[in-house]
Amino acid sequence: MNAILRGALGALFALCALLALSPGAAAQGASGGASLRAYLTSGVVRLGDRVALVVTVENARSSELGTLPSVKGLGIGPVQPPAEQRSIVFLGARRQESVTRTWTIPLRPQQTGQYAIPGFDMLVDGVARRTNELSLNVVRDLKGEELGYLEVRTSTPKVVVGQPFTIEVLFGFDLAITGTTDYANLSLAWWASLPGLLENATPPPDPARARVQVVVNDREMVEVEQLPNRSYRGREFLQLRLVRSFTPTREGRIELPTSHFEFGRTVQSQDFFRTRREKGETYFVRAAEVALDVIGLPEQGRPLEFSGAIGQIVARADATPRDVDAGDSIKFKVEWTGAGNLEFFTAPDPARLDTFRDFRVYGKSEERSLDRRVVTYDLSPISSAVTEIPALPLSVFDPVSGRYGSVSTEPLSVRVRALEGASGMSVDDRERFRSDILDVEAGPGAPAPDEPLGADLIAGLAALVAAAWLALRIAVRRNGDPAAPAARARRRARKELAASLLRADVARAQLELVHRFVAARTNRRAEAWVGVRVGGAGAELDNIVAELEREVWGGSGTPLPRQRILAAADVAIGGGL
């Protein structure tokens, strides 16, 4: 039975691929950080039901609705003034106000059939932007409630800004019609149209379960998981699942319009030139609208050291090696797991903690994923008196309890040996040293008799001059020598930015290059400029960083024009960066 079912599924979803239409063009790009989205409140409706075209523009200074398309048999309009919503958006370490304008345009289909609504122009910040093409299926009746099922649900009805959540779509049809069903499509009006959300990496699939591909909105192929068959209404149903994970970046209400699952069989027709497959008898089953509330982090009780970590997080640590000499390097590896925003919080810095005063911290490396965050610190104990690596705390907000707290690693025992031949200063030594300083007299002394310079004194003076020259040379190389590494990196920064931008085809790559450029011009680490403004002559560079962050965290990842970034870099350099 399983072999027959899998064979039928393979044929079914192969046909889905053949019937899928070409994807519509993305509606983001030309005007930087502003995002443009257009979607239908429902992709499938019965004749006479209400349906609307929704257009949203986010983070634009100005926006105007262009001329709406004309579609035969479909009334569009009238157009009312847009609704405007202002909210606070969290982008990494930054908080900024977001403005969203929404046009809701009613549609009036006059007969059943498939309607293609062409993209149309919008004027966003003075630049023409085009919406994506949309598809509306108008049917006489929604048959299929007895033969199929569809459920759309969120992992929680309420989250705080920065707390990851999932949207789960469960769907399937009666096993009795598997042999005659060769077409399936998920009609999800909210797909790719959820503002204020950052999509996370897809959760890893269960390797023991089969994966199949289905069509979404008649144009996009996605991979879904096949679950064990489900008993439903006293019959056996095929059961499939699609899961997506998101992190909200702003407060507000996330609404998922009515969803539909379309399935049935195709009809084959043939002429002299080709064989075509078209939809024949089709069934529909729908899921009700779903809403999710996003609330802000509470101000009350928020500690000053709050890291931005949200969720129920567990910490554990390890260190290698644990038997070292004073001054040796120890790799202190800390791992955070659990249900939380593990990719986005700021990892604690041991160098800022008093409990790590007996260690030097030389840097760290990080690994990030949806379900795991690992930071490896490079520590060095400075004293043989050290017996353990202290607990490392992480400030966390728990959305279940609604309180701020701390998650800490366990202390780790280490053995630190004193360096061979090293000696410390005893209490008596320190007292004698203090007395020696206090015994120095400031009064004039008797003039020393004139004596000729000896050979030893001349040699000593020569050595002192050589040492002073060497020290001066080192200071110059560190601070002002044009041949110093930092100075060379500073001079090359603009040239390397220009060359690297030629290969950067997404916003994330451009953002990293801008941070690297500013770091080279200021002799700081690139990480130090995340969430920090250049200011002054770098104001346009700050604007570019903000727009790139919006594209990375809440947009489509569309890159900005290369020349605009280079022009802003030139202005910043001219202003002293």
C-alpha cells in the first residue's frame, strides 16, 4: 500500500510542477528600504463572496497608488484613501519608527473562472515600483469539505517582539481518491505578504519522514513533510505538513487571511503540436482566518544588561584545555539552546564582568542557527591563583512567565600553573617599594664634581639612545606610520569596498561590506559598528545601513545600487572618516 501511495504521490506532485505558473516578479528593490506588497484577501472565492486586493507600502516617505489594471469580467474599486499605521520596529540593536500605508480595494467578479490580475505601478519615494501578478479563482461552489481538510495554526496566539514562532499548515485528502487525484495546490493569500516579520531558516526535517513538493498559489514549488495517515470523519486521510518560522520585529497584529487547499484531477488534451494538461474536476477546502498578536517587551523590570534574548533558553559550557600555564589560551565554549531568538541576541562579554577580572579576553567566534547558538571565547588566566572559569550569565526575558531573568553556565574547574621562574611581589616587597618612593627628597642636592665620562657610561648612553629610537619607532608605526598595517588597511578600505561590491548581489553581503569598510577606516572591529551610527559626514552611510538592515531583516534582501554606497563612502571619507 505504501509503495502504491508513494507512486501516486510522485505522479500527483510531478503534475503539480507541470501546472505551476511562473513566479511573479518580486515587488521590492529599486527604492531601497521601502517595501511594497500586494495580495488578495483570498485566492479562491465563491461567486458573490467578498474579496479585496490589498496593497501595503512600508517605510516610505511618500507613496501613491498608480492606475489599476483592467481585467475582463472583474470589477476593481472604488479606491478609498489608505489607512496609515505607525509602529516601532526593532532591527538588531536599533529601534525606529515604521509607517505602513494600506489600500484595500474591493474586487467584484462577474462570473466563475480564473482571473489573472496584472501587476501595476506604484510611486514609492518618487520611484516607480511594480506589484507582482496575482491570481483569483472564482468558483460556483466550494466542493471538497468531505474529501479534504486544511488547518492553519500558529504555535502561540501571542508573542513579544523578537520571539520566534511558527505557522503550521496541515492538509490532505481522502485516501480513497488517491488514484484519481493528480493535482494539488495550496492557495495561501498571506504567503510572502506578512509585513513586520523576519523569516527564519526552515526547521530541519525529520529524516525518517518522506518529503514531497507541492504548489503554492499556482506558481511556487515548496517542500512539505508527509506525516502518518490521519483518521478523520471515520476515514483514512493522507496527511501533509508545511512549517515556516518567523521572528516579529514590531508590535501589532499579524493576520492570516482565509486559506484554501485545492485538489482534483487534470484533463489531457492533444493536438498536432503538443499535449496539454488542464484542471478538470477540482475540489476546495478552506481554513478560517488566523490572527497573532505581537506585543512589546515590558519596560518595567528590564535590567540594564538585558541582552535581547527572548524565550526559554538553556546554557551549558565547556573549556579546552583545563590544565594550563598562566597566560595560556583556553577555548571557553558556551552553547545556548531552547525555544528562543537564539540567532539575534547579543552574546555576553566576559571582559565586562567583574567575575572574569583574573582573565584576559582576546576575542570570540560564533555559530548561529534557529535552534542553537554557540560562542567560543578565547580566554587567558593571568594568575596561578585561578581555580575555575566563573559562571557566564545571560540576561533573558521569559515570555511564558512574563519576567526578566538570567540563564548561567556552570563554573568549570581549571588548573593554572605559575610560569617557570616567575616571581610575584610579596607584601613586604610592596611596603619597601612604597617606602623607597616616599624617601625621595625633592630639595636641591650638592653639585657633583666634574668628572670625565667613562667608557661604561658612554656605552650605556648609546644603548639608551638605541632603545629610545626603537620605542619611538614602534609608537610611530602603531599610531601614525603610513606603512603600519592599520594605516595600510585604512587606505585600501575604499578600493576594497568598490571591488567587493561587484560580487555582492544581496543586501546581507552589502551590509557586511559597509561594516568592514567603516571598521577599516576607524581601526576597529567590524562587529563594533553593528547598531552604531557613524554620524557627521557619515549620515548618508548611516541611512544606507538602515535601509540594508530593513532589507535583511524584514524585506526581500534586495541590494542597493553600488554607486550610491560608494558615493556615501566618499562623502564620509571627505568628512574625516
